[in-house]
Amino acid sequence: MEEEKQAVYGKLVEYVERFVRAPGRMRRLEDQVAYHLFVWTRGGLERGVSCFDEAAGPWERLLGGKRLFCYDEWEGLRLAVTQVFRFGRPRLVVLTAFKKGARVAWPPRKA
């Protein structure tokens, strides 16, 4: 189980190195359904991904922020990709790789 986790996080880091412009700090988190990698960035994503929803609350709109919800398939991983913008610029990319056997509607779409 630990080897699978390390392999998935290795692929997520490789995805970041190839497709995220100017990555900064990275943090990881695991829950029962998926592995998450949080990447602070100043450049955003350099890969075309399919986006299905966008959210911006009143405070976010005031500060030029939004959250863009997308998905991608790469190297056998089904990835949910969330991009967070502040002041009109990308600040955070969250990559979520779903575990095998996780019940996920794929491809995701707006509820």
C-alpha cells in the first residue's frame, strides 16, 4: 500500500514538473478516496485540461479571484485539477488522483 502511494505521488510531482509553470511549495494529503497534492504557483497550468465549473464568491470577485474545476487523464491517473486564482493570477493548483476502487463519476460535470 505504501509503494502504491509513493508511486502515485511520484507521478503527481512529475505532472507538476512538466505542466505547472513556476511551481513553489508543495503539500500532500491523503484521504479515503484520493491523494491530493497542493502546489503554490505564480504561473498556473501549461496543459489544456477540460473544465466543467467555475466558482467565485462575493469576496473572491472583489479580490479578482475564482476557482476553476477541471479534470485530466495522464499516465493512467484520473485527475481532478482545481485552479485557484487571486487578483486575476493563478496562485494554487490542487491535483487529486483518485484511488483504485473509488466510486467517482467520470468524467465529472457540473451538478
